[in-house]
Amino acid sequence: MKLNKKLLMAFLLCMLVFTMVPLAASAATVSNTAQGQGDLYLNGTFYVWHGGDLILTEVTTGRTVFKSHYSEAANHSPYGNNLNNYVISNLPSGTYQLTWTDSIGGSLSIHF
């Protein structure tokens, strides 16, 4: 009987780990920071699953400089978006953070 309880506990522990790890990973956001002034270039790819926001904030003040919302596709399938040297011009000196909020993620980079 003890062996059965131990096996059951090991099985439940494995199920918990294999269930919680993917859920925790899917809740992650993608972000990147850059410091400077002038023209800020956004590059990379991000994926839309349930809809999300692409947000650029100035880190020190918390001010939102740029925000764009992307809706879930009508067919409910994930789709990708490319940023190829998208430019946000005339930014004052500061540290800026670009964040993508949908759970599916992507790969983003920003630089002055």
C-alpha cells in the first residue's frame, strides 16, 4: 500500500510540473530597452494569438510614447507581424522600453 501512495504522489507531482511550467511560460511578455535620443528603430517579429499591445514607454517617467493594439485573427489562428526598421522620430534623451503583451511572444530589438 505504501508503494502505491508513493507512486501516486510522484505521478501527481509530475502532472503538476508538466501542467504549470507551460502555463507560466505562456504568460511571459517580450520586452527590450534602449537608451538614447532621436530616431528609435524597431525591428523583429511578434506573434498575435489572443490580441495584444505593442507599447513603447520612457522608463524613468513611465510615459507611454507609442501604443498599437493588434486584434485576434478572425479565424482564431496565430499570425506574425514584422517590424523592419519602423521608426519613431524625435525622441528626447531617455531610456525606452518596447513591450509586446500577447502570451505567444516574439523577438524584438530597438536601437537609436
